[in-house]
Amino acid sequence: MSPIDLTTKDFNETLDKEGIVIIDFWAEWCGPCKQFAPIFDRAAEKYPDVTFGKVNIDEQKAIATQYGVHSVPTILVSRDGIILLNQGGSLPEEAFPQLIDHVKALDMDEIRAEIAKEDEED
């Protein structure tokens, strides 16, 4: 399945859905983004059980600002609505299987408990 172009209308709904969501923040003028795009597209085709989305930061400035995107490409990974990674830079194609396997193996109940504990301490 091809990546979904996300806007303010569907971004939060996509990010909050169950399962793994991987989002590529990119810009038309960004050379590294253009190099990364086919890698991201191939990963989306290879992993139909994962939701892949793209956010054009020039067209969706509010989303980029909300998630602290200061450089592109930036990759955001969430599972079950919990952001697990928000990192500038692209990924090599061979990193996707490792990343997805790692995220699938996480104990989300444990992560929710850690987040709740951090919230109590704040």
C-alpha cells in the first residue's frame, strides 16, 4: 500500500489509530527527502500491516510545528497512539525490518505504565 498524504484533517486520527504508524515529514525542496521517498514507498509496499504516512511540511506547517520538526526528512513512529520515535534524518532501507520488528515486540502495557509513572512525577 502506498503512503497516505496526511493533512491537519486526518493526521491525529491516523496517528492515534491502533497498530504501527510511520510518518515521513518532508519538503519538495529537500534533496535528501527526494532520495528517501522511494525507500519509504518500498517499505510501505512491503509492510501492508503498518500505516505509512507523509507530511509535506510546507503545506502542513501546523503539524510540523506541533511535532517539533526542524529538519527534513524527519521520521515519526507510533504504536497504538503512543509516539515512540521522532527523529531527524532518513533511514536506510535495511533498517525498516529491524525498526518494525522492534516496535512490534514492545510491551505496550509496560510503556503505558512508564508514561503514567512519569506523568505522576510531573
